[in-house]
Amino acid sequence: MFKRLLAALCAAALCAAMVGCGKTDTPNDQTTQEEQQGETKTVTLYLPDDQAESVVPTETEIKVSGEDEAADLMAALVEQGVLPAEVAANSLTKDDNNNLTLDVNAAFAEALSGSGTAGETMVIASVADTFLAYYGAASLLITVDGGTLETGHALYDEPFTQIFDAAPAA
């Protein structure tokens, strides 16, 4: 009888301990959830003007995950209508001389090819000037799936420096 009573008490204590170990939202759990969702950050995007003559620096709020800021910047350019939704950043690397290499998917080259010469120039300028300013980089080389970016209008095998010398947004 004593063994059964002891076993029952142990089982009850084990059940109580398991219920007590359930996950609750503590301040640390909330911080982790916020970090996973990303923080909101004010950034300057360089967006084509209405006449397709230059890009205009425009401050906007974006979600930055911290893990893949290049993807966050590309998503912001998609949201602003500069790039189609299919375009994505594969990777971004920075060398010791502050030069960036942005590798994008094939949808980027397809979007450029279908945009005409002026449209192509505006998209390239928007992406290049946005990334150069955000990272404070000296140059940006854009590649497609690890290879050279080529459209029906141009072969982009050299890195870009700032394309438009735009004044800061008012």
C-alpha cells in the first residue's frame, strides 16, 4: 500500500513539475520574438523620378531582419515598384577595400531586359545608389547567379560607383 501511495505522489509531483515548465512570455522571450520579426529602420532609397532622368533619395521605414539586410533592401525596392516581386538577392559580400558584390537571381536580368534603355538605367541606378549609400561602400558589382549581368542593352562586368549625385531628400 505504501509503495502505491509513494508512486501516486511521485506521479502527481511529476505532472505538476511538467505543467510548471510550460513556456510563458517573459521579457527575454518577447525580446527574442521582436528580434526575429526585425526592427524598423529609416533608410534612404534612391528611386527613379517621374521623367526617368535621375534617382531621388527618399527616406523610408523598412523592416530590417539583421540577418540578410541585402534582401531587406531589395524587398523595399520591390515595395516601391522599382523591381518586380520575383527579384531577390542571393548574397552580398564586402571585401577589405569596402567594395560590394551583390549577387541577384535571374529575374533581375529579365526585368532589366524588358524595361527599355531608360528603365534599365533607372533600375541599375536605383539599386546601385541605394546599396552604395546604405553600406557606405566604394563600389558595387552586380552579378546574376554568380555570373556577369548582361541584358539586351549592356554587359555589366565592371563595378558601379555612385551613378547620380543627388541632393539629400528635403
